[in-house]
Amino acid sequence: MTTVVGTPTLARTRTELAAALSSAPRARTGRPHGTAVVMTMGALHAGHLSLVRHARTLAERVVVTIFVNPLQFAPSEDLSRYPRDLEGDLDLLSGPGLLGADDVVFAPGPQDVYPDGDPVVRVAAGAIGDVLEGESRPGHLDGVLTVVLKLLHLTRPDVALFGRKDAQQLAAVRRMVRDLDVPVEVVGVPLVRDDDGVALSSRNAYLSADDRRRALGLPAALRAGSEVALTGAAPGAVLDAARTALAAAGVDDVDYVALVHPDDFTPAGDEHVGEALLLLAARVGSTRLIDNTTVTLGDRA
């Protein structure tokens, strides 16, 4: 197990971040990268910590950003009530095997990330931003990519780690990095589930006991779709199985159930053979949840 000694530097402004990054890590460990970044909106949980632990194995220094990005919230969404607990987040990040004295937590305010107010020039997600999450939450991925690009410039990492729970976000970030020649390696880290199978999310804190019970329908739907895919069934049967499982669990406010190509998020039609992503988005009570899994579609010729 990796032993990390000391308390990470907390930077609240661009100037403090630049100063924290100006000194080289004190101990060389032979890891493949100099700096890794993990971008979060805080309210950290075990899924975030798994990203940090993975980053710890890849880089001499780990930078964790904590910033609730207003650009990725629609006016009707939960920006004002999104959970914030910087003190608790810092305690978690200082745990065994996580951040130490060479590492940095960058927790800026909106005025530090957007010093001139809402940016006039933004990153457009293109076609991948118009479907699924993009259709349900117009402009969401544009806001994500804009802040990700800004944070990449500010933290100057060699490698950036993102969770695979937000699969469309990960695909969009990878495409942005490739299309705009951003000099960073993007690593996807498997999502983490709670003991009951529900994917970890900061928004799970909003779920009532009954909501939590119905939220089990999302992983159940993924299992049902995966089992049908293993039989060699067509994509439509996989989607029907997932929808049936959601309905059986009492999840009836469904944004989408989709099978897509993992790279560009175009639909995986009847001709698709090989890996595809099965993705779900649904509202349970007042809380919107997403989940996904990889399935393998066989040759049905």
C-alpha cells in the first residue's frame, strides 16, 4: 500500500495554485507521470477517492480540483443546493494512501475560474453534445468541456483521470483533447457502486429511503440488458429488457435508455457487433441519476 505523508496544499486562487505547482515534488518515486489531475465538484465519496488512489499510482504529484461549475447547470437544475463540504472533503483527501505534502487541492470560487464573469468564448461539444445528456440537459457538455479545458490550463497535468460513470462526459473530454491537441493523457477509471449496487454519486444524498429502494432499478436494468445481450439478441431486445426492469422497480420518469458506440455515442443499430454502452438516465423522486455498463453484441447474421 502506498504511504503518503503530510497535508496537501490548499489553493483557493490562481496565484496560490501557481505557487503550489512551482516547486518540484520532494521525493521521486519512479511513477510514469509528473502531475495528475482529478476534477470534482466536491461532496466527495468513495468513487472520487478511487480516482485519487489511481492517480496516486500514476504521478509524482496529484492535484484535486473542487469546483461546482455553474456553466454546466441549467436554470432549473440544482446548482444552489448542490452539496458542498470543503472541510469534509479535505479530511477525506488526507486519508491513508491519498494526498500528501507534495499534492494540491485547488478549490477556487467562480470569480477565480471566470474572472470576467460568464465566458464569451466557450468549448462546443459538437454532435456528442446534442444527444442523450446533451438532449436532456442542453448546453451541459459545453459547460463541462469549457471548465475542463480551463482547469487543464491552470493545473498543467500530464494525465487527467475521469470516472466512467459519466461515460458521455469522458468521451467528450477525450474528443476535445484529441481535436484541440491538448497535451494531456485522459484515463477513464471504472465507476464504483455502493453495497446495494447503486452507482455512487454526490446526488445520492438527496434520495429518501423509498427513493433509494427504487434507485436499485437502475443497476437491475443494466443487469437485465446485459443478460439479454449475452444471448445474442438484437439491440432492441436489450433495450426492452432494461426498460422492463426500470418499470418493475417503479422508475417511470425515464430520460433515456440507449445503446451507443463507446467512442462517438452514435446509436448501436442492428448491424452493430462488439462492445456497446448501455446507458440510463432517470429521475427518482426529485433526483436525476445516470448509470451505464458495457455490453457485447454478437453477430446476428
